[in-house]
Amino acid sequence: MKINGSYPGNIGKLYQSYQTQTEKSNKKPEVNIPEQDNLQLSEQAKKIHELIKETNDLPEIREEKIAKLKEQIKNNTYDISPAKVAAKMLSSEYK
């Protein structure tokens, strides 16, 4: 069997064009990496942040006051002023 023509040259060209295409497709596009974000707080915002941290550190229940009231109730020395209770009830009613 006899093959005419220059097939090996064409195969080489096809292989070479295939290689260049795959190299182009394998290249990752250049990505411009932006600079890091920067945050600057005003002095007022810094102060607010500090106050929030301080209040988060405080206990939710004022244990000293509760202990004092429990002791007064236990010793029957807790004095309830009826006038103050009535005033508070009326002030909250008319708000």
C-alpha cells in the first residue's frame, strides 16, 4: 500500500495548533488584586464602641442591691412607702 502526500507535516501542524490552543485556554486570566479594605472610625464611633464593650462587661443583675433588699425583707426592715408606690403607678399610667 502506498500513501501519497505529506500527511506527517499536516499532523505536525495540527498537533502544534492544538498545543497552542490548549496553552491559551489553560492560561488563567490575570486578576487585579485590589488593595485591602481600610476602615477608619471617628473619635465618636471609637468612644461609642468602648462604651458598648464596658456595658457588655457589666452584670445584667445588680447583685449587691438584690442582696441588700433580700436582707431587709428577711429582717423585716424593708420599708415600702405607699405614697411613692402610688406616685409611680400614676406616673406610669399617664405617660
